[in-house]
Amino acid sequence: MVLQKNSAGRVGSVKRPHHDGHARIKDAKDEEATVQDLIRNTLEEHISVARATQALEPMIAEAGQICAGALQSGKRIYLCGNGGSAADAQHIAAELIGRFVGERRSLPAIALTTDTSALTAIGNDYGYDQVFSRQVEGLVEEGDVLIAISTSGNSANILKAVEVARERSARVIGLSGKTGGELHTAVDLSLVVPSDITARIQEMHIVIGHLLCALIERQLEID
């Protein structure tokens, strides 16, 4: 309570607002429950999509064989994607160039997302739709493998890269989600994650990428 003079000069009292400690505790508990629900629901959603992705096991094994066969023949693996898919492309390439599990020789894998000079020059001179296809035209040879990553399957620059890669007789593996988009029918082998949620699709893409690395190492029996 605070003493305060009124307009007549008399001293009166003004009550301070009462803060309900119980209400604050309840709000904190509600917030904690909301956070826990978010975490639990996201993890359950991830697990559900992972289980559904098990249906792709035969196609993942085939993709591993395609990649291993190309490398065994002295060919290269190229990867491309936008945004989070660009990060996935670089991640997978790094596992092959560096190492995935054990010590072994380096494997030729190149992410077409890392050369900023090429990306900006091509984007400026030819348009963003050609930032990958122009690199494919200059680098990819017959028998190489292009792993094209697009969560929607409809990224224009990915589809253009696939088109040019196939013109150059490269094998093309598509990683997508949702319905698979145009990418589904444009590639030699299509791996469509059964989810409409971009985050869950990307999570399965990197799992598939790791599986491809493991399959390549196993099939090539690399020391």
C-alpha cells in the first residue's frame, strides 16, 4: 500500500495491483507442457516418417549399387540442391571425399553448390534456373552419377540439371518428398520420402545420404 495526497491535500492510500503467484506458476507449467508437447510430437512425427521410409529400402539399395558401380568404373558422383538440400548435397559429398566411418581412400564426389563464383556468375549471366545445369554441362561425363535433391521435386534449376545430365548419359538419382513432383518421372531412380512436411523430408534425405555412403563403402570393400 502506498500513501498519496488527493486533490484536497489529504493523505489517502492507493493499493498496488496484486500479483497472483499461483497464476504465474500455472502459466509457467502451461508453457512447459506446450514445449514438451512440441518436442514429443516432433519426435513422434519423425519416427512415423522414418518407419514409412522403410518402404524405400530396395530402392535405396539400388541407389547404392548405382553409385558404387560408377565409382568402381572411375566415374564421379555429383550432387545439387537448394537451401537445406544444398547443405545435404555438401554433407554427402564431404562424407565421400573425407570419410564416413573408417579410414579409406578418398572418393570423387562434388557438390555443385559450393563454388560461389560459378553460382553467382551463372546466375547473373544465365539466370538462377541454370546455376546447376551449366556446371553439369561442363563437368559431368557419361557414366557419372548426379544425385538431385528437392523436397518438392519441382525446383526448376534441379529439373534443368537433371535434363542436361541425362543428355550427357549420366545416371540420375532423385531425392524428393510429397508427391515427388516432376523430379519423380525425370530421373532414373526416384526416392520419394512419404511426407508432406519439409523438415521431416530433409531429415530422411540425410539418413538416405548416410545409407548411400555406408552402402558404397560396403560394396567397394574399401579399407
